[in-house]
Amino acid sequence: MKYLLLVLALTCGWIAQAFNDDDVRMVKSMKKCVRCDLSGAELRNADLSNAILLGANLQSADLRGADLSNANLEQAKLRGANLQQAKLSGAYLSGAYLGAADLSGADMRDAQLYNADLTEAFVGKANLNNADLRQAKLIRTDLSESNLIRADMSRSNLSAATLRGADLRLSLLNNAEFCNTTMPNGEVSYDDC
């Protein structure tokens, strides 16, 4: 019977992942947790400003309203994380994986998202004023009504992204890829298909 359960779990792709209680205590008290497992952790409204979370696994973590301003989240795994209304101003997210994350209403002013992967993320009504999104993967990302004033999206991939109602004034879009991309005015761009 145990063998059958193991086979079923592996064939269905089900692998239980849970956060480590010691890692949660460490990140809350010391604001440092390098390459630790915080997947699925409840960190709602936590003060993690200036935290060092380099390479941390925060997949499916609840970070709604958390203060991650100026935090180092380089190479962090945030797939499916809930970051609604989170404060990420000045955060360093270079190379981070935010696929399918919910960043709606997040404050990401001056955030460093160079080479970050936001594929299928929801970033609606977020403040990305002056954010560095160079070479970011924004494939099928919803950026509706977001503030992208002075954001640098040079060489980013915006294929099938939605920018409806987004403010792109003074944004840098040098060599950005637009293919089936819904532009701020609702028109669809096929320029780079």
C-alpha cells in the first residue's frame, strides 16, 4: 500500500512542500534567511524591510501587505506567491522567479527586477515607477492600470502581456518584444511576432 501511494504521488507530480518553522522564526526575528524554505509560509503584513532572502523559496507564500522594501530577494522563488498590496519599493529581485504571483496593488517603486521572470503574474494596479525591468520575462503578464512611469523595460519580453490602461510615460522600451501584446489603448501589437 505504501508503495502504491508513493507511485501515485510521483506520477501525479504531487510533492509535499512545507516551510520550515525555524526558517520562519529566523526571517521574522533576524530578517535573514538565505536559500531557506518558506514555501507556503504565512507572512501576511510581516515587516521584512531590508531582509536578506537571497535564493529563498517563497513559493505560494502569503505575503499580502508585507513590507519587503529594500529587501534582497535575488534569485528568490516566488511562484504563486500572494504579494497583494506588498511594499517592495527599492527591493532587489534580480533573477527572481515570480511566475503566476499576485502582485496586484503592490508598491514596487525603484524595484530592481532585472532578468526577473514574471510569466503569467498578475501585476494590475501596481506602482512600478522607475523600476528596472530590463530583460524581464513578462510573457502573459497582466500589467493593467499599472504605473510604469520611467520604468526601464529595455529588451524585456512582453509577448501576450496586457498593458491596458497602464501609464508608460517616459518608459524605456528599447528592443522590448511585443507579440500579441495588448497596449495601453487596448490595441493589440504584433510588431515582433
